[in-house]
Amino acid sequence: MAKLMLSEQDIVNAICMDQARQLNVLPEDIEVELEYDDYEFTAEVEFRYQKRVLGSFDMIQAIRFYIKEVLQEDPYAAGIKLLLDRDEGIIASIQ
């Protein structure tokens, strides 16, 4: 897979898709807020007034699901790294 950068919105979409699949609901029913604090990436996920916090591992798993379903690529052939960009926010580098 060629090097690719996923935007913050792409990461949010990936998490929404992955969580919707797990909860058997529509991705539009999921709300996600990405956070970076003390060198740790997290995503706060809300569905029907219930909140859960995903760590970096879960975020990367959601991105792998997105790579498979949306980009139609092998999700395990890609190295994924979450990055904090001053202008773009939280992004993912995929190689």
C-alpha cells in the first residue's frame, strides 16, 4: 500500500463505522470526539447517552476496518501511526 494520510474526519468516520458494526446500529448514531493528552490518543464514543473511551489500539483497529471496507486494501499489510498535527489535528499515517 502506498503511503496515505487519513484526516481527523476520516478517523472519526472509521471509528463510527467500526462502533456501529459492533453495536449493530447506523454509523450516524455514533458520536466521536478525538483527544490527545500527555502523549496518549483517545476517542470518546457516545451512543444513546452512553459513553466509552477507546485507546490507541482500538482506534487503530477501527482504522484497519476502514482500510478494508472503504479503501478495499489489506488492513494488515499497512503500518498505522497516529500523529498530532498542529494544523490538521489528529491524523493517521498509513504505509
